[in-house]
Amino acid sequence: MDGEPVFDEPWQAQVLAMVDTLIANGVIEATAWSDSLGSELKKAQLSGASDNITTYYKAVLKALEQLLDRYTDISETEVSNKRDAWEQAYLATPHGQPVNLK
């Protein structure tokens, strides 16, 4: 599908870029990422989630959050608060406009 977007949403590319950066900088190991993502995808499958891009990126995000909690000093509360702030910003942003976190 030449010329078509690879990602449905910009955040999907961004989350994978964050993972790549964390691996490249030695914050997390590639095997830890692979194991965590595989585990999240298996959980999704076992729960009956559809095999689609939405399920995949939810698993990607959950795997990243778990690794941040395990390998960094960023607390689960900080991640949760930031995620909530992004959700509120997204919901308050008119369709088609960039989301800005203040």
C-alpha cells in the first residue's frame, strides 16, 4: 500500500519511537520489550479482543507503561496522571486540530 499511512494515529508512531529510543539508550533491553509486548498481546487474545490495530496498539502502550514502571524511576501514578491529562486534552481539542498538553 504505497503512499498510505503506516499508522492510524500519530501517537502510534510516537509510542514505538519512544520504545526504540529507550532500547537504543540502554534503558530497557530489546528482549524485555519483546517479552512484555508478547505477553500483552497474548492477554488480549485470551480475553477475546479483536485481532486488529487498536488491540495491537493498546498492547504496545500497556507494555511500555509496564517497562517504564520496572526500569525507570517514573512512577505508575505519574504515568497515569500524564495519560489522564492527555486524554482530557484530546477530548477538549476540536476535530482535526493538534492536541496540546498544557
